[in-house]
Amino acid sequence: MPPLLKIVLQRLALGLLTLFAVSIIIAFVVELLPGDITQAILGQTATPETVAAFRKEIGLDRPAHVRYVEWLGGIFHGDLGQSLASKREISEFVGTRLSNTLFLGGLAAAIAVPLALLLGLLAALYRNSIYDRVVNLVTLTSISFPEFFVAYILILFLSVKAGIFPGISNVSTDLAFSEQLFRTLLPALTLTLVVLAHMLRMTRAAIINLLSSPYIEMARLKGTKPFRVIVHHALPNAWGPIVNVIALNLAYLVVGVVVVEVVFVYPGLGQLLVDSVSKRDLPVVQACAIIFAAVYILLNLLADIVSIVSNPRLLHPR
Amino acid sequence: MFKTLLSAPISAKLGVIVIFGYVVVAVFAPALAPYKETAIVGASYELWSDEFLLGTDNIGRDMLTRLIYGARNTIGIAFVTVSLAFLVGGVMGMLAAILGGWYDMVISRVVDILMAIPSLVFALLLLTVFGTSIPSLVIIIALLDSTRVFRISRSAAMNVVVMEFVEAARLRGEGMAWVIRKEVLPNIMAPLLAEFGLRFCFVFLFIAALSFLGLGIQPPLADWGSMVRENATLINYNDITPLLPAVAIAGLTVAVNFVVDWMLHLSSGLRSDQQQM
């Protein structure tokens, strides 16, 4: 079996195992509650009859492992359970929410990744110049900002003062694609600014790290132009750590998307998660949590595999 | 220590001054604030005036007072949380490095699995179950962050545990606690301190984000994250007042990041010195 396939399958199996363990944690988090979740949710209306009825409804009268197997089995059939608040089938609305969130994340990634690579490359090319120092300062500052701060600044300048973009992103599938794109642009821009800094710094650091290698010195002594030295000789070896950071930042986007969705009232999975937490709608929270965890694990897996594949020494271990 | 401070780059010096300023405001909040934390002193959304230096918020509380008390609440809670995370994660990490074997393997697997869930999502899940009181907030975030601290402390301690002086200490018959305190801990202080700064930033932003989402520090306690959310409608009227708590958050994290950047620079220099020996 080709080594690449073997490694991919190995990592995939590890990822699935982790996802399985995570699903157990998510399912059993309810058990940890001191006292009873029914008491906590019903609050004042908790008479013995309502408590019993509620427990039957969310299935607490059946033993824990039975519930877990049912839940897991349901997921494989696409049945994520019922929302406590609205009594609707969760799988009905989770699908559109998930695709919205992926659209937002994808748009942000599409803008951020090429920009980060280009700017990071330039920073490595002109290292220790004014451009590099400014970039260093700006990125260090921007990774310290909370996402909602960036979001509100963008709203203030691009929406209120300039009036170009709408402050609220009411996206729905019946809109034309260009209109959807337009409304999603501001939240995507926010996310871009958040992850751009990380990727830029890493690109710059990875390339600079390689620039002290002997073969780079040789290339310079040969008289190769600096741009070609970096792109043709240094960059291919820097791909490993760079793509690793890109994948990790994509995974971070999964989390950052929650706050941004709330600020822009974007109808995605993050907004759903936050709303359900406030309403203590546990089945929805569990469903969202497992979806987020799965995407996160998948992206981390990707980072892992790419960092192995890009290093031939790891790909063909002795 | 002052000598190293004086030789720091401008950004780090600025960072230290800013951090000191924040700490002073947090500690002396009752003395500095013009009004009481939860007192309603005027109409909603008053403009900046002599009576209310930064105007009032959405239900008429003085903005400046809320900002000052917010420093105390947010910074205080973040600090306690990070300290707890370091206590748990740091000790576990050092134990894992020293004991090795089964203990190390099991704990590392458990930590890996816990880290496989994105922290915001996990925190939201746990907050749904346990409610959003301050103790549960502190404990949940501390436990989630202790996993990251565990990683760092374990990898740093691993490098120290294989040294001869640790082996000599154990052969002498020193107990586990002694070895941790006197041999391992002093040698991993530098990366741990840098990590403390980074973790503080992260927890600080995390609590601000949770409060912004309405699931962190609850009203009427002043907190910068929830203040941003409460006064957000003012942005539509071209007023920058709601951004002030966000600027306060950003200011502290930038300052801490600058200082940590400088500290990492220092500690990596120190490590290369030790290797030359």
C-alpha cells in the first residue's frame, strides 16, 4: 500500500476514534449536572408531574447507554433529534445553517489565505525593512483584538459612515448568489482580519527560518534574483509548516464564526448554537456541538496529514 | 530584574506601563470611579458632558464608572481563572513528565480528546448544563485552558526531567513534591511565564466574547464584553462610546502580547546560552 494512503487511513481512523470519544463526552455532559437538568430547565413549573413528563420527553427515564446508542444511531440516519424549544426536527434547520456557516468560512478563507501568503512572502523578502516592521506591529496588534471589536469597527466605518455594506447579514437561499455574496462580505472580512495575522506571521517565520540554509546561500552566490530564491528554493520547503498553520486557522475560523455570526445576525450554525444555549435547548446544543467538533477534528486531521506529506522524511520513515 | 527591563524594546516598556495602569485601575476601582457600579444616575445614552465624562449607557448608568469597575471584574476573573488553569495544568504536566509510563499515556490521551473539541463550543455546551454563574464560569474555563497549559508544562518538564541533577536528586531519596518544587519548576519558569501571559490574553478575550454573547458575566456586574453588546445600538448613530470597552479589552491584550513577545525573545536567548554550556 502506498505510504501516503496508509498514513491517511491511519490518521482518519485516529480522527474517527477521537470523534467517537468526543460524542460520548457531548452526550454525557448532561449526566454531570449536580441535581437534575429537568429541575434546572423547568425551574418554577417543576411539579412532580411536569418533571416526570419532561424526563420522559427527553428520554431520561431510559438508561444512559441506551440513550447514547439511540442518539448515535439517529445521527447516522440523519436524525438529530427534536428541539426542546420549537419541537421541530433538528435536521430540518441544521442543514441550511451549516451550509451558511461553511459559505461564510469559505469566503473568509478564500480572501485570507492568498493574501496572507502574498504579504508574508513580501515580508520575508523585505525583512527588517519598514514594511516588515509595520506588518509585524499590525499583525501582533490585530491578533490581540476580540472578534466583536473588529466586527464593530468594520460596521462603523463601512456600514454606518460609508454606507456601503449592510450592517445585518440577512442571507437566505432565495436570494441571488451575488446578493448573498454582497451581504456576506462584511462578516467574511471580519473573519479574514482575525486569521490573516496568524497565517502571515507563520509564513514569514517559516520562510525566514529556511533562508539561513546552505542551499539558499548557494542560490544567492549563484546570483539568483531574491524573488526567485524565495519562491523557487525556499517556499517549497516551507509548505509544511505554512499549510499546517492554514489548516489550524481554518479550524479556528470554525470557532470565530460564532461571535461574528451573532454580531451580524448571520443565520448560521454559530448563531443557532448561541441562541440554543440561552434557551437551554440541550438537543440542539448537542447537535451543533458534535457538528462543530467533527469539522474541527477534520481540519486538524488535514493539517496533520499535510504536514506529514510535505516532509518526505516523515512520509517514508525508516 | 530592572536591568533586563531597561534593556527591553520600546514596545515591551510601553506594554509594562500599560499593564501597570490597568492593574492600578482594577485594584483602586472604588476610589477612582465617580459613581457606584450599578447606580442609575441619568437618562439613557446621554452625551459626553462634565457630569458624565463618557456619557451614560443604555439604562442610564455612568459609562466611566462601568468601565472602571469592568476593569476590576473582567481582569480579576480572568486572572483567577488563568491562575487556576496553571495550578491544575502545570502540576499535572509536571507529574506526567516525572511519572511517565502509564500515567503519562492515559492523561495525554484524555487531554488530546478534550482538546479535540473547539473550546468555545465546549464552553457553551458546559454552560448550558451548569448555568452561567461566576464560579461555574471560572471552573469551566480554567479546566478547558488547563489542557493547553498541561501540554506546555509537560513538554518543558520533559526536557528537564532527563537531566542528571534530577536523577541525582531522586537517587538521594528526595520526594516527588521536593523534586517538582526545587528541581523542575525553577527550570521551566521562563516558558511557563510567557505562556501565562498568552493564556491570560486568551482567557480575557474568551470571557469578553462569552459575556458579549450574553453567556458570561451576568448583569448588573460591569463587564467590558457585555457592555459592548448592551450599547451596540449606539453605533448606528455614529457614536463611538460602545467601542470604548472594546478598546479597553484590545489595549490590555496588545500590551500583554508585546510583553510576552519580548519575554519569549529573552527566554529563547537564555535557552541557547544554557545549551552552549
